[in-house]
Amino acid sequence: MKMSKLMLSAALLLAAFAAQAEKADSSKPTQITFDQLDADDVKQIKTFTGNVVLTRGTLLMKSPKAVVTEDPEGYQYVVLNSGGGVQATFRQKLDGAGDQWVEGQADRIEYDGKTELVKLFSKAQIKKLEGSKNASQVDGEFISYDSRKEFFAVKNSPSGDSKPGGGRSTMVIQPSSKLAVPATAPAAPATPSNQPAPGK
């Protein structure tokens, strides 16, 4: 009984501190700036080209080209494509204490407005920032990021599958600021009280 209470307390504690995407973003309007637009209102498909910038609350997505579709329920799906050596990018504030952000980049980014799932294809990278400090970073060929649960998965091929002999992924975790304790010089060994000090 005591053990189950301990596990429940730990689970509640983890839930309380888990950072999630800014909840208010989902209720905000979407604003898109661009150079050119081709819109098919029958199929609900809009193709934006030329320095596309999409914002919704704290969510910010940029790419040379973006295709936005809307389902019958009104949810939006966005595909961001790179071009001219410029990758697609996204950035979003996380809920919770402090100034925490997640940002990513890839050759192609798919965003599902219904599930708030972000998929990054080819030369993908995700960073978690605390203010301007890079707290952690993941690089891989494919990264799937659930912004509601702050859960991500990394695969070694742009198709989203892990394949034998595929690319290698890398994760870098910076030391926590809580562990940054200034180094102190070791104390000199004490002279036993029953022995004379050296030289006497």
C-alpha cells in the first residue's frame, strides 16, 4: 500500500513538471505571410510560396513553400518544404515554469493541427531551450515530436523507419544549472593533536 502511494506521488510529480506546448496556441487564429498563393477552395488546399511565415499564438513556422489543407472538422494540416538551401523551421513555447521553448528544422516538416504532432524529415534537428540556453539537442534523419506530451522518437532514415545500415543520430544534453556547483580547493589535511607539527 505504501509503495503504491509512493508510485502515485511520483507520477503526479512528473505530471506536474512535464512541459507541454503552450495550450493557448490551439485556440488562436492562424496568420500566414507569403509572396504568392494558389488556393483550391473546393479541395481546401492552399499552396503558399516565397518566404512563408505561419504564426499561431507562440507557434512560429517558416519555409520557402508551405501547403495547408483543412479537414471537414476545421483542423489544419501543414507541410513545410525547404528550397534553395533553406530548411523549414518551427518554434513553440512550452507550458510550465520559466522561459522554455522547443525549436526544430528539417528539409520537410509536417504539422498535424488535430493531434499537434510534428514530423521532421531529412537532416532533422530539435532543440529544447531554456531562455537562450540550449538545454538539449537531437539530430537525426527523422524525428517525430508530440508537442502535447513533449515526447519524441528518432529514426535513422528519412522515411520514418529505422533501417539496418541507416544514418546515425546524435543527442547532446547540457548539464543542468542545478548541478553547476563552483569548484573549491580541497581542504588541507588536519594535523593529529597528539603529534607535533612538522619542523618542531
